[in-house]
Amino acid sequence: MSESRPRVGVIGGTGALGSALARRWAMAGYHIIIGSRAAERAETAAAEMALPEDAPRPAGMDNASAAGAADLVVVTVPFVSQEQMLEDIKAASAGKIVVDTTVPLVPPKVMRVQLPPEGSAAARARRILGDGARLVSAFHNVAAHKLQRDAPVDCDVLVFGEPDDRGPVVELAEAAGLRGIHAGPLDNAVAAEALTSILIGINKRYKVDGAGIQITGIAAE
């Protein structure tokens, strides 16, 4: 593994999206820290993760400790938990890239776009974290259950934030077997967040097993 790769703390890493991404990144050679509200639960998830023998074994910690020990932080929690979770890790995340994957889904009408008062989950994250973190928004439109399988996932990941901060997150997307796309500043994240509800509706209408998106016209590198 390249020494330049960051140590990644996955906050909410025992959930469906967090555990799937953490496993794919570990298999790609990243050192992973699984975060959970309870350190014991994170430690168990890390110990039980099925990985090749040559993959680095993840560690397990409580969420704040995982954020503090990581070089780059990825927040993978439901919208209802976003505000409290970001408050919990705010101090530990200062100066680091924080990738927020949150989409503003409000049950039971998850097929309807329902944006928060700030305008987007990314804008809410920016309000909470302030200028202390290098906030990036990504991984909104990929189905967690597809990432849990050892198979290719035909989905692009739109990455929003400052240009220098987006680069490592594009690399993370590609390490997970996806294609990362630079999609502009954080304000643009509202488009991907809203698209999630649309994709859920498409799944139901067309009986699709996890619809995703692909951007045409970009040549493979």
C-alpha cells in the first residue's frame, strides 16, 4: 500500500453503507478504522470483517476516537443522525477532509425530495463543522447492498467540495470499484442528494435492484 494513502475513519461504519465501503477500501489496501457509538460494537465488526489475508486488518473505536485517529473521515449515517454525529466528531475532525455521504431522506415519503432548511445535507454539515474541517460530499447515489457484494457496481460517484479536497475522495471512489467524478463545489451537492429520492422511485416503478447513475462522454483514464 502507498504510504501516501490516508488512514480512513468510517463513522457509522457498522451500518450498511459504512461497512460495505470500509470492506472495499480495506481490500484495496487502505488502513481502516470502523467507528460506532459503542467501541465494542466497532471492534466486533472490525474483527469479523471478511478480508483476504494480505489486506490490512481494520481497527474498531467509538466514533469520536475513530475520527481523531484517522487522516480522512467518512460519515455514513442516516439523515436523522447527521447533526448529532457531526457535533460528536467536530473537534476530532478539525483540519481533516470529512466526507459526508448523508442524503435527506425523511420516511415514509423517501421517494419525494425533502431538503432541509439549510438547502441540503451538505450545507447542514458545513454549518455544523464550520471552517475547521475540509468538507466533501459524495457517495449519495450508490446502493449499499450492491457494494456489499464482491462484484462490479456500474455507478459513478459525484464528488463535491474544494478541488484539492475532492482528489483523495475521487481516489477512494475508484478504490471501491466505482468511478469518481469531480462535480464542482459543495453547493452542487444538492443535486445528488435530491437524485437519491428519484432513484428510489425508479427502483420501485421499474423493479430495479438499486438504480445508479453514470456520466456519459468522459473517457476512461
